[in-house]
Amino acid sequence: MEQKSIHMEQRTHTTQDGKTVIVLTPTGRLDITTAWQFRLKLQECISKLSHHVVVNLGQVNFIDSSGLTSLVAGMRDADKVRGSFRICNVHPEARLVFEVTMMDSVFEIFETEEEALEGVPRGIAS
């Protein structure tokens, strides 16, 4: 199977209380051909840059079980280091996958990136 790459925008946000949050915005499909690359990017961000990550899924129009698995792994990585892992702006076509798999109750999902950043993460030691 041909390995595809996923385009990803990465920005750094600093909260009012001085915490660094990495905002990742992948584009296209988060599926079996791209999930491994996305997973590595999440690992790198959480271990080297910040324990706090927001994933903006507004540009991801398709997500499969591999994509969900990479998100769960990112959330676990953040939990291990007492960080935070939030998802925002889920594309309507991808939202159905979260609802059907009941992952919408597992993740902290916010409507907008601003909302996801507002609460990151008060009272959590980084």
C-alpha cells in the first residue's frame, strides 16, 4: 500500500498564564495511509514541545479507525505527562465517526479553536 503524507499546519499558542499549547491542523484524510505520520507528529509535539495540544479537525473531511486510534494515542501521551489533549472544529463529515463510535464522549471536543484554547488548561501542572 502506498504511504501518503498528510499536510499539517503547526502553530504555538501561549495562554494568559504562560503555558505553551501546540495547535495542529491536519488537512485531508486521517486514515490508514496517513495516521502513522500524524501519530508521530503528536508524539513529537507532546514529548518535545508542549504537554498541551489542540487538534483542529476543520480541514479533515475523512477519518477512519486508524485516524481515531492516532488521536486516542495522542490523548494517552498527553495524559501520561499530565498535559491536555483537545479536539476542535470537527468537520461535519468526520463528526459522524466520533458520534457512531461514541468517541465524542471520550475526547474533549470544542466547537472552535478559541474555545479549546480558552480552557487550556487551568489548574493542571505542566
